[in-house]
Amino acid sequence: MCESDFYFFIHKEVFGTGILLLISLAFFISGAVFFTVAPKKASLHYCYVLYAAGAGLSAFSFAEALYGGGAPMAFTLQISPALSMGFRSGPLQDFFGLLLSVAAFAASVYSAGYMKNTPAPRFQGLFYGLFILSMGAVFISGDALSFLISWEAMSLVSYFLVVSDTENETSQNAGLTYATMTHIGTSFIIGAFMLAFSATGSLEFTGMAAGLAGKSMALKSAIFILAFIGFGMKAGIFPLHIWLPKAHPAAPSNVSALMSGVMIKAGIYGIMLMCLGVLGGPGAHYSTWWGVVILATGAVSSVMGVLYALMEQDLKRLLAYSSVENIGIILLGTGAAVVFYSFGQTALAGLALAAALYHTMNHAIFKSLLFLGSGSVMHGAHSKNLEEMGGLLKRMPYTGLFFLMGSVAICALPPFNGFVSEWLTFQALILGSSTPPAYTRVITLLGGAALALTGALAAAAFVKAFGVAFLGLPRSGKARQAKEAGFPMTAAMGFLAALCLLLGVAPGFLLRLISALPFEGLKEMGTAAPIHSPVIIAGGFTGFWPAAILVSMLLGLAIILALAGTLGRKRKITYADSWDCGIKALTPRMQYTATAFTKPLRVIFKTLYMPRKEVRISFKLKPLFVSGITYHSDITPFLENYLYRPFTAFVGKAAMKIRHLQSGKLPLYLGYIMLTLIGLLLAWA
Amino acid sequence: MPLIKRWIEIFGAIDFISVGMLLSVVAMSSSKRIESCLKAYVINSWLLALLMAAFAVYLSIPHLYIAAFFTIAGKCVLIPYFLRKVIGELKVTREVEPYLSTPVSLIISFALVVLVYSFIAGGIFVAGAARNVLKISVSIILISLFTMMNRKKAVTQVMGLLFMENGLFLAGFSLTYGMPTIIELGVLFDMMMGVMILGVFLTQIKKSFVSVDLDKLTSLKG
């Protein structure tokens, strides 16, 4: 009857750079197929090489599209005459596609070495490929239907990757939390799309944007709130982040790199798409309070995220909390941009948005690097617990170096990329004092203060992470026998570390790409000249010269080394025991532990942390002969205790009440059906 | 043929036959033995086939003959044969063990018919030969659903399901004057498969719970 149930339709634009994208898709699909059919397990790492090739090609294609300024590709899957799924990439999509491709390239190279110690390599390899593909599909979806299908695919595939360690009960629980939260988020997103669809009659994002242009502010605000909660759930904004520190560490490290580096950016993408693309658009009127909501959420997320990161002893959980922090920083920029747009200050808005986009790309790079590094550490030292590491720098020099570079970048220190984006965010927030009403002036400045606090605390957190894990003496036998990771793993980390440095020294390159995005005020950001000249930001507000910073830092380092060399030579080194407290050799037990390092902060923020400690003394003979003392200290997870647990308890109780309907008696079930039928009959008549 | 057409009209054969189907359902819902339920089903199916043939003659729709033939083959011969075999293998007691007594079930069946007749009139307007058939078919569906609720044995649930399906078939072709043959065949085939699967299920339930008493299934609830 229906002669074309399923056909495939590609516009002519595909023969631009889009053809590369198709080839990369073919690489991914063949990689996934090989994972299922490859005869020998030993040959499985070649499949990751296919993935890496695909990701490299697509990175090139997206970057080319951004430089060229044209849409590389648009195609429609016609499912039935009335239903189609559109895929169309514009500059915003290309930017996030580029971000995905870069992270996926490094993670795939890394996986070729890492897969040896995963329990189910075939399963993980297949789902890893599907995960990347579904994220790509999310980024290039042109309408709500294809977006939701890709979004669900992404969530489900990542759920399976989180629970892929089937023996481990923690990761099963983490998977459950993740699946629940992500589906609640998706329901909010569906709500936003349905509201927009009912108002405009269009499922396509471009149609939605056109249709919403003249609609009432109340409707737009409702869509904004639904979309912000839904996408914020995926991005991991503060009160909704609860799944993130559970799920990300539970997945294998190559996957957690992609989850933290890219998947939560899908939430950012959604917020930007709905808020700036669909509800905004050129000449649209924004509500100031949208921006204020985003900004405030960003400030809270960044401070709370880093505070919890500080208290973590588990390396991967620390990194996951740090992702919450960085999402907060990105939202600070995005929120400031919306506030500025609402007052028509497009140049400032462009600055803030460029800062947010720059940080999005940066975080994808250094968070992937740090997660891959933590994977190498786990691979080498067989532990996730910081208290069992120590002294790894001598045993794993390359991993240590790259992890250090990532840490410096994430602490926003020059000459690395984190500095550029956080500096831009700072500038945008401080320049927010030029907005007309007093309350936005105060709020943007408070956002700046939150960012400053976050930066300092992040530095403390990563000094702790790097210092305790890599410096000092090994704290356990596992750490003493740690081995350096193999070639593909270090190469992948080296690639990302080099990118961190490159984007920190030559921001002009990425700013040029960002300026291709179709938001007002961004165009001016790209006029900044080539790599070597000072980068002047946004209509001459302010500027800096990253290359000069690098040169002066190198000079400063050289001077210090020279001074140390000349002055230090005259000193005679004497060895004495006086600071050993009477103990001859320095032992690992004398070092600062991760917990001890953060003790001052635990005292300062004790109202937030509500630290608990418990000392248990067991006696041989009371009260003088003590056989052992155990000391236990942790912090109160107040969100779990005071928000989520009461809520789940309530849902559980309600479910138990409703459960009486389900008696297990067949006649009763038939009775329900019959009552429904009779009810319908009555309603019909 | 024109003569037969005329007789069908004069004697109101279509109404008579469909009322016969309704009566056979009521008989099923109030009978106490599984064998009589099965007999009521065979009668019901024969009447259904007859009604199809009558429609085929009266409205000159030749493909309804085919449907009638397959109804006879499937519902009057094969399904009863298979069910008899299953009942024999299961060695269940012959009583149907309803929850409610026979008079009460009769009253409820009566109430259901009244309900349908009083409410469906305003809904869909069906003119012509089939003007009463829709009401009767909905009554058949509801009464057989009620019978399923009322019985404890899994075998009688299957009987209720089969009656319900006859009712649906009746509603289907009275509204459309014959669906495409391929759909009718498909439905019949589904029915056959359904009965076979249910037969297997029944033996499995018997094995696991030592009885086909549905009250025992409550223990499956977690």
C-alpha cells in the first residue's frame, strides 16, 4: 500500500565537506560491526583505530564547515509519509560536532591500549561506538523528533556503559540513579518541545524559532523553564547533578572521558539551542530573568561543585564533581550573555557567549585528558583511591606530566587554555556593571566573585589530586609497583595536553571558529588577528597577549633556574635527622594525606559540609590498655539526606499505596477492563 | 437466489440469527459444565457462519462465502477439537466453579444487554440489514468479558476469550459488510494460534501450580 516506507534523501550540499562526514560515519559503522564479528579478541584494538579514523575525519569536516561558513550537510530520513527525521547542521551544530570529534579521537586512540583490561571488550567496544554516533546525531538533529530519538539513544547507550561492570553493585546503583534522573530530564525536554510544537505547529527548530517570534512572553518563559530543567539535568547543574558523580566514575575511563567531556555538553548545547536559537534568534526579546536564572544556577553549581570535589578521596569522583563546577562556569558565561542580549548590549553578549563556548571546548579537552589520565593511573596503580597512591610521577612520568598539564589548565593558569576562557568570563561578568538596572549589576558582579572563589578552590582541589597521587612516597604496595601506560594511551593524552597548550597560546584560532556562530555580537570576536599578535577582545573592551605571557613565563622560569643554579651551587648540603622527629627515615605515613590536606577548608565551610567524625577505641582492659583506635570522618551529603531521600521515600510510599490496585487476581484485572469499556460506552453515548 | 434473499428479508433472518448468538452466550455464562460451554461455543460459531452466509446472499458479497467457510473450518471444527483434547489431557473437574451463582450471573448479563441497548442507540447509526447486529455484538463482548471475570478455571477464561472474539468478528463485519478476506483470514489464523498457545499455557500452569485454578496465580505477585 505504502510504496516508500523508508527512504533516504540527501541534499546536494552533501558533496561539500559533508561527504567526509559520511565517510566517517562509514568508519564508525564498520568499527561497530567488526566489534561484533571479529574472530579473535586480540584483534579488537584495530576497531578502535577505525573509530579514531572516523572521529579524525569528522573533526576535519566540522572545522572546515565552520571556517567555510556553509552548512556541510542536511538529510532527511522519511519514516512514513507523515513522519520524517531531519538532520541538518549549522554553525552551532558544527561547533559541538567538532568538540565531540576531538574528544572522541583522543579517547578512541586511548581505548586501543586501554581495552585490554576491560572485562567485556566486545560489548564495550560496540556500545562505545554507538555512544559516539548517538551524541553526533544529537548535535546534528534538525527537528525535535530526531533530537529526542538521538537523545534517548545517547542516554540508554551510556546507561549500558555505566552498568557494564555487571559484578559491581555500586555501578548498578549508579546506573539506576542515572537512568531515573535522565528520564525525568527527558520528560521535561519533551514538555518543552510539545509546548513549542503546539504553539507553532512545527517540529523543526528553524520553524519553531520563526513561529515563536511573535508569541507571548509567558509561553516563551514556560518553554525556557522546562528546557532549562531538562537540559540542566543532563548538564549536571547543581541540585540536579546528583547522578553525575555516581555514574561517571562507574563507567570505564575511556567512556567517562566522553561522558564528562562531551555528553554533559549535550545539555549545554540544548540550553544554547533552545534559549538562544529557538527562543532567541536575531532581534528577539529576551527576558532578563532568564539570564539571571542561568547565571545564578551557574554560580551555585560552580562553587558547590568544586567544594564537593575538594572533599573527594576518589580520583574519578573528584573529576566528576569538577565537571559540575565547569558546567557552572560555562553557564555563568551563557547567563551573562542572555542578560546582555536582553538589554541589547550585543557586543558584551558576544564576549560572554564566546567565553562560554570557549570554556565548553576547553572543558571537553582537559576533562577528557584528566579522565584518561585517571584511567592510566587506575590501570597502573589498580586503585581509584587517592590515599593509596603517591609517588606515581617517578613510575609513570608521561601520565604524570600530562595529568599535570591538564590540572594546570583546569585551574585556569596561563599559558594553558583554561586561563583564556575563564579570563574572558571574568571580563564579561565584570563589564556587567554597565547594565542599566542595579540588580543585574549586583548579580553579574556576584557571579564574578563566585568564579573567583571557584578558581581558588579548584586550584586547591587539583593541587591535592596531583600532589597526593603523583608526588611524595608511594602509600601502598600497589602504588609502589605502578607501571607506565602503553604507547597509544600516553599518545592520546599527549595529544590532548598539546591542544590545551595550543588553545592557551593561540586563542585566535578557536575564536575565529566561534565567530562563525550565528549569534549577535560573536562576529566581532573573530576579527582578532592571527596567532602572534595581541588578541583584542570585543570592540576594544579589554585584551591580552597570550604569546607574550608564555614568553615572559619562560623567561621568568629561566631566570629562576639560573639564579638557583648560581646561588645554589655555593651551598653545602648537610644531612641531619633533626626534623625527622627522631625517626631516621622518611616514611609514607608522615606525608600529608588527601584528607588532611583539605582539613582547613573543611573547617572553614563546616556549615555546608557538616563534617562527621567517629573515633572508636577498643580496649584490652579498660581504661588503660588500648588494643586499637579507628578514626572515621566524612561529610554529610545534605542534598541526598534532605532533598532526594525524603522525595524517594514519598514516591515509594505512594507506590506502595497504588500497588493495592495490583492484587494479582485475574478477575479483578478483567473487571478493570470491563469498567473501562462500560465507562467508554457511557461517555460515547 | 432472489427467492432466498426475499425470505431472509421476510423472516428477519439476520436478526434471528444474531439473537441466537446472543442467547448462546447467555447460555454459556450460566452453564455449569465445561462441555456445555464448549457446545454453546460450537453453536455460536455455526450461527456466526450462517449469519455470514446470509449476509453474503442478502447483500451479494461473494467473498463472505469464503469467510464463512473458514469460520466453519476453524471455529466449528478445529478449535473445539483442540480444546476437547486439552480438557481431556488436563483432567480438570467438569464443574466451572463460578464466583457468583447462576441467577445472579443471568441478571448481570441481562443488565449488560439493557445497558448496551439503551446507550448505543445514540452513538453510531447503523442502517439497513445490520441495524441490530452492532448492539448484539457489543452485548456479546461484554457478557463474555463478565464470564471471564466470573470463572475460576483457566479453561473457561479461554472460552470467554473465544466468545469475545466471535463478538468482535460480528461487530467487524456488520459495520463494514465484510472486511477484506485477507484480514478475516488473518484474524482466524491468529485465533488458531492463540488457542494453541493458551493450550500450552494451561498445561504449564497445571504443571507449576498443580491446578488451573486462577486464585493460585496470586502467589506470582512479588
